[in-house]
Amino acid sequence: MDVHLKTSSQAVKDYLELFVNRRAYTLQSMRPHSGTRRHYYFRPKENGSKRPAALTEETIREHLQGTITIGLYALNPATQRCKWVAIDADYKNALEDLLKLQYRLGEDNVQAALERSKRGGHLWIFLASPLLAKECRIYIYNLALRLGVPVKESSLRDGIEVFPKHDTLSAGGFGNAIRGPLGIHREVNRRFWFYGANHALDAQMAYLKALRRVTEIELRRFIAGTEMPCSLRPALPASTQVRKYSGEKCGTEFNILRHVGKVRKVGRNYVTRCPSCAGSGHDRGGDNLAILMSDTRFYKCWAGCTKQMIRAAVGHPIRIFKTA
């Protein structure tokens, strides 16, 4: 096992810039869980407190050296954005599906990096700036379904999983972490490298940094006219269903609850983070948007964002029909 690799300060800085979208992280146990071979992940705490420990450059260095293994969170709940997308495939013939996706992404001029894993692999896509997780997920899921690649979230037992695994998170939420690349996989006691570069940390980082990154303009062009596939949309509570009409895909009106994070009840309203505020780095309290429980077509941002701004922020701008 290639532990204790020499790790330069530049490699640590490059890793931080490429992979770290927030300072929360998980740590893989050095010992397997009792009675199994599984090495579970946990959120480490600061010394002498119950607060989650923050990811530091020294922690990244130890991960790259091989002395610890960290897990990374894709989605930052303060912005609902991610700086990378990872497609995880862990089933029979998974690599074939990842290569199919990599080729099709290349036709969009998206350069995805393929990393081997225990049973399959991970395909990593890097973004020029943090982009809305929801829009990234719409792009990948529609691409996969067009190619016939199985999607695990659509109730299939085997299929790809996309990180981030959520469109949005409530304030302080974590979501799901994925094993940080280029570290030691404890269960199989080995390091998995990216294809396309020599098996050395500096060479790997140079390869990843040279990959072309997806811009927001490009992503919006990729998903123009598309939505999250019906089979992958989260189910809404029965009390929030809205009337149907023939012109809407999947037979439902636009429902704001499908596009926001966790809500809480305050009086007659649901209260949650305003997507428009979040896109500007505001609404840290996660309570600017009020949604009428009895009819979710009525919602208001108390910070002043218009309905047009909110709809645009979630990738569903209000259509304007011109009259003669």
C-alpha cells in the first residue's frame, strides 16, 4: 500500500481549490465495524466540544499522504451550489456505463475525470464557479436516462448515484459525503488513481487542474427546456398537491416546494430559505421565504425578492406570453 507519500504544499492547495466547497468533512474509521469489513464514516468533533471539526490544509495533507481518509461534501447549504459533480457507479459493468457517460459528456465539451473505485468508479466534473446543485443534477440525470444508464435513485437496486445527492439543503445541513479522491480506501487498503496521468500526486493534480471546467452559461444551455425527470422528483406531501392542467409536464403545476430545502411550519405558512437570496449569499437564517400552506402557488420573500427572481433562481423562469 502506497501510504505516506510525499505531499507538496502546492498539491494540498490545488486539492483544496478543486475539491473543497465547504469545511465540513467526514473521516473513515481505521478499523472495520464489528463483524463486518466495512469502514464507516463519521463526522469528527473539535477537541473537547460537540462541534464538527473544520477541514484544514493539514487534514488534506494527511489524507493525501495516506494516514487518514476523508469524505467530502459537494453541496454548500449557504448557497445551494457545488463546485464539482461526482457520478458514483458501483455495480457490475459500472465502468462501461461511466465510459459511456464520459464520451457523451465530451461531446458537450465537458472533460470528466475517471477515477477507479473498489467495484466500479467515479466520474468527476469540475465547474468554473460554484453552480446550483439542482441544475447540475438535472443535466446529469437527463443525460444518463437518454443513454440508458441505470439510476439508483429511481428505485433501481443498481445504478449511478450523483453527488450532490440533494437539490438543496436546510441551514446547517450536511447531505451525503463521498470519499475524497486520491486517498486510501480502507476496506481494500489501496489508493485509486485517476486515469490519464502518472501515479504520482503532483502529476495527478496537474492533470485535474488542466481539465476544462463547465461554466454557468454552458450548464444553462445544456438544460434549456428540461426538468428533473419525473421518476426522480421527490414525492410531495398529500396536503401540498396542486391542481392539474394539461400544459404542464408530469401533469402538475409548478410547485415551489419541489425547489426549496427543508421547510418548517409557522402559522399558516411554510417557512424556508429563499433561493434568490441564497444565490446572492444571503438568508443565512433560512426563513426569508413564506409559502401559504393551503395553496402553494402563493409565496413571498420578506427580503423583497420578486416571484420572477425566485423562479429564475430555481431554473424555472416565469414564461411571458406576448399578445398580438
